Amino acid sequence: MSSTEATSVTEHGADPSCTVCPHAWSAHDALGRRFCTATCDVRWSRTCICPALTPPGS
């Protein structure tokens, strides 16, 4: 089974953005890429797990 990455190229084309969360695709770690790709594939609505939004100590 193959899946597509949850990316969208912006008009400027410098860095693709994520279609699931408000972060650039390059800012995702391996888990974030997998999470956002799965979220996009099944069209779920769930919160972001990107480290930038995770409070320290959580």
C-alpha cells in the first residue's frame, strides 16, 4: 500500500508546507511526517504532534 506525503508547494515554491498542520514539511521529524501523512490519507481531523508545539516536559 502506498501513501502520498501530506505536502503542498507554496506559490513561492521554496519549502513545501504541510496540508495537515501549519508547519513547513522540512520542520517535521520522522514521526511528524508519518503522523501527518496518515492524517491526510484517512482525512482525520486531529491536533498537531510537531515538537515545536509540544510544551517541554509533556
